[in-house]
Amino acid sequence: MADILADGCALSGSSFWGESMTFCIGCGQRLAQGTRFCRFCGSQQPDEQVLMLLRNEAQQIQMRAQTGQQQQINDQNLAQMEQMRREAEFAQQQRMQYQQDGQQPRW
Ligand SMILES: [Zn+2]
């Protein structure tokens, strides 16, 4: 019991939320920065280049939004997301059909 309490106090130290931590894109668990695969769920983490691209994109969207085109961009984003969602659904349906029609998986 005393050990657990002592650990809890140690975790409340300032280094607990250091900048060297990141979060899994799959399950949201804390991971050390630079981790390629989550040790909790196995999701591959985006590397720094991808993150930087995403950040740049977000910045550009923000800058455009500030010039008064926010509504238009929101509409575009919604349309893009809807299209991506349809494509993902379509791909999933194809995969399921393929699994049903095709060979049984070998265990
Ligand atoms: Zn994970």
C-alpha cells in the first residue's frame, strides 16, 4: 500500500508531461516520442515528416480561414470528408465481397 502511494507522488512530478511524450493515434495511450509502433495496440505512428505536413496544412487552412473564406473551406472539407468516407465504405464492401467469394482464409 505504501509503495503505491509513493509511486503516485512520484508520478505527479513535473517531468510526467514532458515534451518527449506523444499519444497513440490508435488508442490514445501515452508513448515516448519517436515510437514507431504502439506497444498497447500495435498501431503504426505517423513519423515526424507526416506530422509536419499535417501541421503545415492546418496552418494554411487557418490562415485562409482568417481571410474570410471560412465557410467555403468548411464546405470543402465536409465534401472531401464525405467523399473519403464513401470511398472507404466502398473499399470495405469490396474487401468483404472478396473474402466471401474468394478462398477461405488458411488458419
Ligand atoms: Zn495504441
